[in-house]
Amino acid sequence: MTEPQLPPVLDGFDLSDQSRFADGFPHHVFARLRREAPVFFHPAASTADGEGFWVLSRYEDIKAAAADPAFSSQGGGGRVGGGTHIDDLAPGVHAGTMLNMMDDPRHQAIRDAVSPSVDAAALAAMEPELRAIAEDLVARAVEGGEGDLMVDVAGPFAITAALLLLGVPRRDWPPLRAWADVSMGFDDREAGVDTERSQMARVALYQYGTGALKARAADPGRDLLSLVARAELPDGERPMSAYEREVFFNLILGAGSEPPRNAIAHGLLALAEHPEQWKALREDRSLVPGAVEEMLRWSSPTPYNRRTATRDVELGGTLIRAGEKVTFWWASANRDESVFADPDVFDIRRDPNPHLAFGFGAHGCMGERMGRLELRLVLEALLDRVGELRPAGPVRWARSNKHTVILNLPMTYADATPVPAPARPEEPPSALPANPGLYVITQLLPFNPFDPAFRADPYPVYRKIAEAGPVTRTPGGTVVVTGHREVSAALRDPLIGWGDGQSVAEHFGRDPEGRPVRQFIFMDPPDHTRIRSLVSKAFTARAIERLRPRAAEITSRLLAAAGTSFDLMDAVAHPLPALLLGELMGVPEDNLDRFRAWSAAIGRGLDPDFVLTREQVAQRQGAREQFNQYFAELAARRRAEPAEDLMSALVAAEQEGDRLTETELVTTCTLLVSAGYALTVHLIGNGVLALLREPGQLAWLRANPDRLGGAVEELLRYDAPAQVISRVVLADTEIGGVPVRAGESLLLILGAANRDPAVYDEPDRLDLARQSGGRNLGFGHGIHFCLGAPLARLAVQAALTELIPLDLEIAEPGPRHTEGMVIRGLASLPVTVRGRAG
């Protein structure tokens, strides 16, 4: 969004644009907001999910809202997503699962269980080692008289302090410091956006933390991770799930190190810019506590937190509706002229100093005492050794609105006094690799989803995995199943399913009361059976077959409009299923462009969150919100005026007096459209590409058009869009004679099963006349067999009927694959029509 489209009160500054924060926090913008629009609705502008948000800038408004339970950290008010960032985060993965994105009473129960790790006694026990770490880093940094205070001191100290709190063995500190330093929250520290590098770093830390948690459960100590492993909640509160425990490692390493590292750096920059205050501290150490508080106020290392209104609330005379996003800008509150005299003056003698750098209310920072301790220890170590701090060059800030992040802080250490640091034990070598991506690939997955060669052709990699056997385990414990018989058996086994759903929690929705809602494909019986039975009454083969003439007509029209040189994905593969699904659901054609964009965002979001960027997660959540709202409105119209479409049939579907609830209806429609769209689009693209690369098979199909149905099945086997499916072992069982234990995660590689040489002769050869071999698993198997398979087959048959008579060739620059791991498909397939074939 361009600057002229922003309200004048923002002075052209888009608060949702990370890049605008590359020069530090925009205090001048918030000074005007406090004066003119203290409760302000910011337009969508650069948000990834396309939604605007409320901005609170005054101290008293923020404090009142932070104390009001109507403003939720996890979501609610009818919103699917939630969390503490401007863009929605997924429920079940972040929102409602991580402690800082959870509401009371569960939030308080878990907090009570783990907070002894940072109480006064625990910190007193940690202080000697923390002091030794601070003195060691500072002594090394000031030796040369000049250095980068962030890189040499603030960053490594804050991360090491978090590792010590978690109980990580000293030998693993160096590689974990390097991994943790990659990200600031969910973004790459250097890039300012989420990247493959930051994704891999987060997943590596999660995988390491999961292993460390298991070790602490077996052999607990006095550290935070041991408390998490053993935490028991009060009666009436459900026990912590395995995933809730596992995410603590990343939460503490991120939220526990990011604010102190930036408060240390930003606060010391202020002292370097105010040499008279540094001198005063050197002369009078009783000023240190006040200096720490002013460093916190001045830096406000977490500039804002987002909440969601769970009901309509009036604040400052302005009505905030249920479900709307509300941001509390602590950094603005800490410069509020009505609370702080001369707020833009750095003053270590400021008293009182009621800053909100650690937040306020139920979600006030659990680690604030440790944060203050960290600032004090680094400050004292420098005061012991440095006569004067002087900036030695320009400060480099990160592009982040969620954290006030300094990347580089060149500093001169004048009049340095050599004070030796306490001797510290040598850190023995770690077995961890320096590259977090390598750790992830070897621990969690049997392949690298980011490898361009894998995206272009995953089948050689699958073949190599299968050579170790049809059922194997990664070092991290994932059970990998590649054999056709074994995958089929796993998909039929009632002891294998979704369990508590945490493995796919990113795909949960929320009902109007904020409770998590699963789409039925992520349910086990009997819930899955109930909803699928009701949906099947409406989504019938007869309803699909009625679309066949329209499918042919639409395909013909699309090709006529495409000309002789076009991208097959844009011209046919995307619009055909969108138009068919629109007709099936009763959606007007002029809405289908929006449907395509929403469906593409959700289709990309089928991958696990650890291979998605933060922007892709937000786009998926935003698309779900849009779909759900659209289908809720369409359902209301069909209740009043039924029509001959699937929505009317779903509204009317009944079995033994049972009907779909409103939430079930809306989430089911979103699932049918988004998942059905993605599979059909990429089955068309993959199938056409395979035929163009195998002209002999294309000629055979032209000569045998009556064998089209079987040909589509072979194309589905040969290069199916659905490549992998995850599941969880619900109770001890076996797969292919290999014991698997309750709670283990399964990765079923459909792409490998469909090329299993034990089932298919020459499995890597496309053979449209293939008669032998088992049923392909391109649409899954068992109770979760794809409900939309008939529609996908119909669409592909219609597309191929119109395409195979054409003499097509692949045009430059050639096909380009999408980046998905779950869905394999094409981003583009440029083709040229040379005429009619033969």
C-alpha cells in the first residue's frame, strides 16, 4: 500500500511494514497518535493476512486493556487464528499452545508450574555463573579497545543465559548460540522476513529441545526444562500435552533472550550517547538499579503485543468489535507525556519510573527479574573495566516492528582497566553440526524439502530411503513408511490416526467461543465418521457427474481464450477446478478470482508450519478467515432460499436427526473447496507435463481415448499431487512387522508407495496401459480416502479430452515446480500449440 493511502495521522509510516523500522522505532509517529488518535484503526496496508488492526498508544488505555480479560492472547471473538503478532498465527501451533499466547486459567496454571525456575531463590543460585559469563564476554570484548557490543557481548550473553536457565549442557552452547542468533522471533535477523535459514534454525532448536525434554523427564534437574517435563496442572485443568511441553524450549530461547539482548545493547547505546550519566554510574554504583529501569523504559525491547477482542469493547470512547485485532504499543506507553516528565530524555535518576517494558497484567513477563539481572550484570562488568563508552560508528537496526533489534553496535571502550574474568571451564566439543538445516534433515525428515533437485524430482530420493526397508526411523524418531503394502496397512489401521491432533494443529479453526475446531479430515472415529457421513449425503457421485458437460464446455472455452502460446497452469489448470467448484457450491463466477487466491494460500499452507514462512502462515490464516466468512454468509442465504447446489444440500443434510453445526458446515466448505482445488490443479499440471515428456504415451492415449479413465489413474500413480501424509500412532501396533509405539509420529510417503517395485513392474516408467499392480494411493486409502476424488478425476478427464488432440510442446523457460512438501505441483507450465495432432 502506498503512503497516500495511509491516514494522515501516520505521517506516511506503515506500522505493518517491517522495513520501515530499519532506522529504529518511530517515536515521532506515536507522539502524534497519542495526541490525535490514541485508539486508532490501522488499515491492512502491508499485513500478510490482509486485515487491519487497532493501535493503542496511550499509557492508561494500554494498561486498562492489558488488565481486561476481554482482550485475548490466543484469539477468540469468532476469529480462527490469534497470537501476539499483527498477522494471525495458527491456533494449536502457536495461539493457545505457547504460554505467551494462552489465556487464563490455563495460562496461569502452567505459569505457576514453571515460574519457580525464575524466582528469587533460583536466580540467586544462577547469579554467580551468570556473572562469570558476563565478565568473561566483557573482558574479551574490551581488550582491543573497540568492538561490536551487540555481537561480542549482548547477543551471546542473553542467549547463553537462556541456555543456562533451560539446563542445556555447556558443550552444546556454541552451536545453539549460533542457531538461536539466526532468528528474531519468527523472522531472519538479517533479512527482516522469514527465510529458509530462519525456518531451519527454529526447527533445529525445536528438535533439539524435544530430545532435551525427554532427557529431563528421565533424569530431572533444577532447571526450567525439568520443571516443564514434570509439570502437573491443578485438578480440573487438562494435563499439558506433549507439544505444549516441547515448544517451551523455543519459547524461552527466543522470548527469553531477544528482549534482554536488545535492552542491553540499546540501553548501553544511550549511556554511550550520554557520557555524563556513564560517569555518574562509575562514581556512584547506587545508581545502577535506576539505570537498569531507565534502560528498559528507553529501549522497550518488545515494542508491541497483539491481542484479540473476544467481545465488543468500548475503549477511549471507541467501539472495538469482537474478533478484531488490537495492538498494545508498550514503546509508545513508555514515552507518554502524561506519565513521564520529559519522556524523550534519557535519565538514570528518573523516579518514579513506572514503565511497561515487561508488559502488564496477566501476561506481564514471567522472566522480568532475570531480565533485570542480566542488564545489571553486563552493566557492572563494563563499569568495572571501561572509563568511557563512545559510539564508534553507525548503529545498524533490524527490520522488525515486533522487536527493537540492534544488529551491529560499534563501540569504543576508552580508558579500559584490565580486570581478569573468573576462570571458566573449557567448553568440550559438541556433536551438533554448525548448520541447523543439516541437523533437521538428519533428525526429523528423511529428505530435504528445500533442495531444488528434490522439488524437481523427488523419486530418486524416495528410492534411496526405501532401500533401507519399507519402514524406517529417522535419528529424531520419525517413523518413515515407503512401502505400498505398509502405507496401505497404516491408512487402514484403527490404531493409527490423529490423536489429540497436535501434529496438525496449525489446521484447526476456532468456533465463536474460541474453542479449537478440527476439519473432519483431521478427526478420528467416531467424530470423523459422523461428519463424513453427513457430508457424503450432499457430496454425491450423481452431483459430481452432472458437472461433466459443463467441465467439457469450460475447458473448451478456456483453451479458445488462451491462444497458441500460454501457461497451461494459468490458462486451464487453475481456472477449471475453480469454476467447477464454484458451480458445485453455488458460488457466483465473479467471486472465483478471490477463491483462487484464497485456495492457493491454503494449499501452500498444507505443509507443516516449520517449512512455511511467517508470511505464508499469515496468508493461510487470512484465507481461512475469508473463506469462513464467505461460506457463513452463503449458508445463511441458502437457508432462506435453497438452490440446486452443494451448499443447500449441506445445509439440509441430516442423519437420524443430526445436522452439521454452523462451524462444522463452514469449515467443511472451506476444506472441500481449498483442498479439492489444490489437488485438482496439480493433477492436471503434473499429468500434462508427464504426457508431454513421454510422447509415445501421449500418442497411445490419442489412439485409445476410451482408455482415458485408466490413463488418469496411471498419471495419478506416476506423479501424484499428494506426496506425504502424517499420522500418529494411537496405541502400540505394527506396520509391516515393525513395532511402533503409541505417540510416535508417522510420515507416510505416498509418492514412494506409488513407485514400489514390489507392487509395480518398472515403477518409474509411465505406462498408460498398465494393468498389473495395486491400487494407487494418490487419493489416500481407508476411511480418509479423498472425498473429492470423483471431482478431481472428472476435471482431469475433461482437460485431457480437450488437450490431447492438440500438438503441444513445452516452451521456454520450461516448467517450474511449486515449493510445497505435502502437495507436489507446478507453478508454471509454458506451452505452445503447433496445431492439431496427427
